[in-house]
Amino acid sequence: MFGPRAEAEEKAGSRQRLQVNEYKENQNIAYVSLRPVQTTVLGKTAKVYLVPFSLSNYKPDQFTRPKSLLDKNSNNEVACKKCKKAEIEKTCRKILTPKMEATSSKAESTLQKSSLDVYAESNKWQCKSTSDAVILSADAESSQDGDSDEDTTPGLDDFSGLSPYERKRLKNISENANFFASLQLSESAARLREMIKKRQPSESKPLLPPGPLEMTPENRDINSEIFKGFLQTWAEVSKTGSKNKEKALSSIKSYKANLNGMVISEDTVCKVTKGSISSMALHPSEIKTLVAAGAKSGQVGLWDLTHQPKEDGIYVFQPHSQPVSCLYFSPANPAHILSLSYDGTVRCGDFSRAIFDEVYRGEGSSFSSFDFLAEDASTLIVGHWDGSMSLVDRRTPGTSYEKLINSSLSKIRTVHVHPVHRQYFITAGLRDIHIYDARRLNPSRSQPLISLTEHTKSIASAYFSPLTGNRVVTTCADCKLRIFDSSCISSKIPLLTTIRHNTITGRWLTRFQAVWDPKQEDCVIVGSMAHPRRVEIFHETGKSVHSFLGESLASVCSINAMHPTRYILAGGNSSGRIHVFMNVSCR
């Protein structure tokens, strides 16, 4: 009915909005090709595709939305009322073509095309919703804020050129297009929620079965001659743990000279465990360099640096199902390594028998730290994440505690026993440091002898100095290391030094824990966030003593341990890699 000019305008308008394929005479459906409509959901960009549907058997109320869905999507669709009525009328008048009047099927195809054009035109004015998703927009960059919660296209009832039947069908088709688009948006939001869930920490693994576990390496054949030789090496190492206590303190000048001789190389860096390292220990052997690391995956990795190639000296075991936060070689028998885990178990790896014995199992409890109350390692004090403590005697049968004590702390992160007066032990809580007397523990509610309340943020650790216990070092999230004078355990111990140090490791790195050098008890070792990457040593006065640097150290070593008698430092990072600084003469 309109001339060639009108047909040319119709083609141009179609190219500017949506690309619609021509109707095919020998088929009863309309093939529609739509370019993807982009939407921003929680800062992410999702692509939503409209699915074509047939109109040959269309009934007016076939695709009417349920009221519940209408109400649900009303908050997520905002249509701007600023669209000009003249533009909408101009767009919709193009529906009335000669083909539409000739056949009903062509009319339906044209109606579908025009409704999609109207929908695309109205989407140019859609804007962000107040919910967690942003409403679909054909041109997101040019979208404007709307203040309408209506989910119908404005002005559709005002087309004077259309019959009531055509207006009703056009309105229904437009609503259906909006409905299908909102369904696609809901699916995109659901996929985004699944992505967020995947980034969250996975559920904890189930507890390993109670009782002894066979010492089976995950990276080696248990029947290989290499593994048997490895067990024999660890079982035959001699006890050397008490020699450092008879050794006099070195002068700072001599100490610095020895530290300057410690170097790192590619041969002393290797990945040992799966995932982040959360605890470390160095075997006290004078002839072997043996490093142990506990991981957040529940693994315990052992590395004998005397093996070449270096990978042949690594053995990985799985004695726990959750992070291993505390690891010690037994002071009574260095062929035993004791490990504590969040999974509520303490195990002893016995290399002479090739098993992991179960020392203590707390059903429903989560452990944080432990230490030996007795020098012969027969009794333990175990800290729980809920603030309670357990006294464990390894000489009694079973794997239960002797006494369960409720402390005055809401959480316990670390537990450490005084090296000389072993009845005293120190605990690091959420904000406070408490010192207890093991002889005066009350199961119902134990009050500390001393409370240190100088910390303003979360505390990571607290340790007595290793030889005399005359000092305490604490690590806090307020970017300070604090040194206290604990030479006299009375009602209060004074603060000596505050060391400014960046302790903000973020979410993905293990928190720093400043520890004493076991052979130089006036110096502390701590990881660093500085560039180039390093491990630092500070004197108790706050002065920097040494920084361990090297091309082979390219990551943050959060957990560090020093050999009790030799100049060997091992640092673990958050990918399971161990970095060892050592004197050339120690190799």
C-alpha cells in the first residue's frame, strides 16, 4: 500500500535496529537473527540471547506470564517514560504492510519483527536496577536512569492506526519478548552466583580414620628402594636438640658475619606441598639438612637437601584432612615428628615404624596450636580455636585428653611453653595475650596470671625467647612487632620495644609469625612484604640485623624456621614452595 520509498525506509530502519531474516514461503516459522544484548551483572558483563519462537500456532494468552513471575521481575525491569510517543508510533505503523493484510502468517511475521523493533527501541532507554542485576539494554553506553517499575512497553495502547485485535497481539508479543529476556537475565544471574560459590573455600574434607595411618608417600612408590633408604636416613639421625642450650650467645658482630655467609640458589628452592605452607620445622641433625613443612591441604612434606636431583629428596604424606598449623620434631626423639591440624587431631610420625600414630583426637573440636609441657615430650598443652585448652598425656592409653580447660579467651591462635619454667605457657588470643600457670588450671574457667592488652588488632602469634624465656615477641595486624620483658613472671610484664613492620598479608597469603632464632635469642625472624622479596631479622631493640635476599627468592615467605645450631633458614610460601638460605659449608 505504501510506495517504494516506504519500503526503503523500512529496510533502513531494520538495519539500524535488529537484523531480521526474510520470511520463507515454504516454512511456517519466522527465522530471527538477533545480535546479543549486553547486560552488566555485579560488575561482570554477560551476553543474553533472545530465542526465536513460532507464531503459526500462536494463541493470545499462550505466553502470558504468571503473576508471581511478573511481580518477581518487576523490580528488575525499569522502562523509561521519556521515550517519545511519536517515535513509537512511527515504528509501529510500519507493521501495516500489504503483506500483513494479505496473509495471516505474514502478518504474524511482521508483527513479531515490529515488536522486536519496539523492544529494541525501548531498551535503549532502560537503566540500572536497584537489585544485584542491571536491566538489559541494547545500547548500554547510552542508557539513562529510569524511574518506572512497569514491565510493559509504554504507549502501546495509543496506536490509533491499529485495530484493537492488532494492538492486543502486539502488546502480548512485546510482553513475551521482555519475559524471555528477563528469563535469560535470571539464568545469567544464576550462573554468576555459581561462579561466586566456586570461588568460596570448599567444604572441609572428612576426618581420616582414627588410629595409626601407614606412612605412604603420595609422590613415591612405597616399595621402592629409594623410599626405604629415606626412612632409614630419618630413623638413624642422632639426637642433637640440647646442644644449643649449652652454647653461649654470639655477639651481634659475629652473628651478622655468619648471616652474611648464608645464600640461596635454585638448588635450595623446591615445591614440596600442595597449597599454602602453614607450619615449618628444621630437623636438629648436624650432618643432614632435613626440612619439614605442614600445608593447608593437610599434607606434611619432608625434604632431604642432600639428595640430587633435589626432587628425589622430597616425600609428601597426608596424615590430616585440614590445615597443619603446628609442626615440631620431638625433643626426646628427633625421629618423631608431631603435627597438629584444624581437623582436631594430633599425630606423631614415627619413621622407624613408618606410621603416623594418633596422639590426640578431639571429636567436634578444631585445634590451633600445641607445645610440649615436659622436656621429654610426654605431655602436651593443646590450644583450641574456641578458646579452650587440653592437657594431653601421651603415656596413658587412648587418644583423649587428661583435662579440658576453658580459658578466658574467645580464640586461641598459638600456645608456647616457657623454655626454663615449664609450668608457664603463653597463649595468643584474638586481641589479648595471656600467660597461664599449668598447675593452677581450672576446668570451668581459668584466669591468667598476666594479660597483655596493648594490641589494637588481631594477634597472629606470641612466643617466649628460646633459651631463657626472658623475652616475648608478638605479631599483630596493626603492623607492629612487640617485644616484652618476661624475665620476671609477675602481675605485669613491661613492653620494651615496638617494631614497625608491615604484617598485612591479605587473604591469599599465610599470616606472618615472628619467631626467635633458637641460637640467638635476642633476634627475631619474620617474613616481609617489601620488594625485592626478603626475610628479615630484627634485634630486640628494634634495629634491623639482616635481610635475606636473592634472585631465587621471588615470593613472600610467611612461615620461617631457623636451625637450632647451624646457620640454615627455611622459609615457606603460599604455593607450597620452600626456600632455604644456608652457609656454603653446610651443604
